[in-house]
Amino acid sequence: MTKVYFFDFDGTLTKHDTMFMFLRFCDLNRFSAKFLLHVPLFIMLKLKLAKAEKVKRHFISSVLKGKTENFLKEKANEFFEKNYPNLIRENALDFIQNIDRTQSESYIVTASLDIWVKPFAEKFEMNLIATETEFKNGVFTGHFKGPNCNGKEKVKRIKQILGDKKFDKSIAFGDTSGDKALLKYANEGHYKFFH
């Protein structure tokens, strides 16, 4: 029986959200200064007066724009070394290690940026579907390639990548409203399964 697994990353596999962690890790001084400037936007977000994608894009851009791809890749690897395996939920780790790889494919499907999730996906031997960082001449433009990989966009991206591939069963794991479409799309959707 062939299976395909879809795992959300932040909060599902990890104990904490990784965006703030990674941005802080990359450039603490810039992070602190920009965080204070963004507090009104974060408040508007909590009150549902601002769009999450816009605020996220703006904040990431304010901290990382202009950094080179090499610098960010290096930082992503250091971030992984520093936080693996402690950042990952123990039962999620057990589950991943026990997947039968001969009969299945596994994907991390995340709204987080590909740049810092990639080392985790590689460690788990999983394919990565994420919000994509846009580089021009080896420098981060402050923009994403395409939409934020969240909500219905997760399903859209999965369908694009899987194409005509057929599996007997699809199993998805998520932990927020941004994963609802994904959990509904799979034959078997698990909410907060590893919590």
C-alpha cells in the first residue's frame, strides 16, 4: 500500500514557531529594532485588522533583505545544528523515524521560508514545499517567489508538485487554521497529533 505523508512544520513538528527564532538568530540587533517598529502591525494582526501574509512578508524583509544567499544558507545550517533535535517534538521524531520509506513519500508543507526549513527536511529525508525566498544576483530581494504557502495554497502547491502521481492513502498533520485545507484534502487528517 503506497502512502504519502504531509507534515506542517511550525507547531506540528516543532515545539515553537521558527520564524522569530531564525530572524533573531540571523541578526539580533536588526531583529530587535525592527520588532519594535512592527509591534503596532502585530497588534493589528491579533485584532484581525491586518493580513498575516503582508505582515510576515514585511517583517521578514525588514530583517533579512540585502543578505546574501550564501550567508542565509550558512545561518540556516548553523540554526539547524543548534536546534536539532531539541526543537522537534519527540513523538514526531519517533513517528518520522518509523515511516516505511519503501512504500511512501513524505513532504513538509509549510508557510515558513524554504531557506531555514530545508536543513530539517533534508535530515528527515523529506521533500519540501514552502514559501520560497526570492534571490537576485545571490541577494535576498525581500520578496517571496509566489504566494505564502498557507491555507488553500498548501493544497494547490501539493497538487502542482504531485501531478499525476497516485497513492493509496494520503495522511496529513497540522496544528492551526492554516492547515485546515490540507487536513481536509488528505484521506486522513490529524490535528495536533504530536502534541
